[in-house]
Amino acid sequence: MERLKERVKIRNLWTKNRIAVPPMVCFHWSDDTGRVTDKNLRHYGAMAAGGAGLIIGEATAVTKRGRLHETQLGLWEDAQTEGWKRLADAVHSHDVPFFVQLLHAGVSGIDKKADCPDNYILRDSKGERRAVGCRMTAGRIREITDDFIQAAARAQRAGLDGVELHGCHSYLICQFFNRNINRREDIYGQIREKFALDILQGIREACGEDFVVGIRLGAFEPDLEDGIRNALSLGEKADFLDVSYGFSGESTPYKPEKYPFSEAVYGAQEIKKRMPDMPVFGVDGITDGHMAEEAVCLAGLDLIDVGRGFLVNPNFGNDVLEGRDCGRCLHCRPACRWSPFLNDGTVQCPGKNLFLGRQK
């Protein structure tokens, strides 16, 4: 695990190692106020103590209307800042850098007549209408740009080290990137990255040179060539790129036959080849230390996101780096038991229960 033990520099900040905890939403832990709870505090504190090299806090709404879920955490008002200060203090007490992911869900959120780059009907897996996206005016785009900037400023005041824009997984920034959704003829359609670039620039101006500002983006938006083009453009303003999947149903993930890791890791690898000096993170399907080490070595990535490993075992990082049993995700079907759409806050993780049973 020698590569995993290495530190990585992101702007002016050094990670503890190459293992990052990616954003993982924990709905039902808060309420309509979007404020941090003691349960959030214990959750992040345990992962920081558990050997993470970097923690990126869960997708956090920049406006109440732009939420994924009624119980999602937020940074849309000053009253929410104190809870994030408690989280930052807990994570920093273990010398772990701490970012938060900022999100506006757009047509994929709770608003049934939602902000969207263009008029768009979002359908579920059965083809039924789920929500209607309404074309945003240029003025509305600028309003939400400012919402992101103000949320980042609150994160900075709370003591966080940086922010990650959520620009993938079918949410608003991602909707601007994807030509199948963004069919605008104005500047926001001619340069589909402009919305994200304006946010990145605005945060830099508001928060200064020492604050880290990155983005999570889809490698396939809708195709790999588009993802690479977006990455090259965003790299002019971003301090790091966290590579995942794009708009579900409107993108075409791909990897070569017999490639040992996910399409997202392959996409991150291809972006890193073209941007060797940019810190690039990879994600998806990495559930143990050997997989993480091999993915870093094969794909040339700077950090590897390990989510489910830390959900099964909050001490995942320490156990991996010290050669101990770290547990293993069981890939539950039809979906992860941590899924907010299956879990009301009471469902237990079978992999975690199995791991804890082995430790007795």
C-alpha cells in the first residue's frame, strides 16, 4: 500500500494520504432546516479518526428550492454555518482536510417545476414523468451562480478548507454540461461550461487565493470526448477534478473490454493523461485496499474515492494502511442499504454488521 500512503498537494493544502472519502448524502438525519446534527458529527468524526486522507462532505444544498430531499443538509443561510463549524472542528482534530460538496439539484430535485438550462421532462426508469425542467432566464442563472458563491463563503467562515461543486449525477451543473439537455442558443449553450466557470471564478474572488475550489464532473457528458473537453476547460479555474458519471440516461459510459475497474475510473484515467499536472480523483467500485492501490497505480490517479469501504468500516483508512482486515461492501441489491431512497435512517448495513461480528 505504499502509493496509498503518499500525500498529495492540492493548491496550498496537503492530504494525509491518497484515500479520499467522497460526498455521501445521509438523508433523514436532519430535517427541513438543513442543519447539521449530532449524528452527522459522529459520522464524520469517525471517518476522520479512521485514516481518511481527505474528506469531502456530503452534497449540500445552496438553495432550499434546489434540494434533493427535504432532509438534505444546506448552506443556503447563515444559521446553518455553526453546525458546519462543529463538523470542521471534528474533522480537523484528526489533521484531515475537509471540503464540502455544493449542489443545486435542478430538475433532479424536489421541485416539480425546476430550474433547468432548457425545457426538459425528466422520466423515471419506467418512462413515467418525474419532473419538468423549466428554461432558466439569464438573470435566474446569475442568481443561482451567486447562491453557490454565498454558500462557499459560508463554508469558509465555518472553517472548511475548500468546496467541491457537484457537476455530475444528473444535477443542475451537469445539466448545463450535457448537450442533450442544454440546447440553449445563448452564451450558456455556446459555452456549456460557462455556468460552472462563473461559479468557480466567483468563489475564487469571494474566498481568496488560499481556499481550495474544485469540481466533480462526469467523464461521459454525454460522451468521453465531451467529458475531456469539459475537464480541460474547467481546469483553467479548478484546483482539482473529481471524476464520476454524468446525466443518467443521457450519457454513454464506456471502458475497454477487460479493463479491471469501472467506467468512471477509466474516464478519470483518460482525463489525467491529458492533464498530468491537475489533481484528479477516481471513484466507483473501490471497496478494499488492494483495489484502491491498483487503481491509483494503473490509472495514474492522485486520489481514490472510497465511499462504501468507510460506510462498512469507519476505520477503513487505518486498517488498509496498516495491513489489517478492512471489511468489504456486499453490494446489496436492489441498492445499497445506505441509499436514502431505501433507508429511513433505521436500516442497518449488512456489510458493517458482518465486519463488526468478525471483530468480536
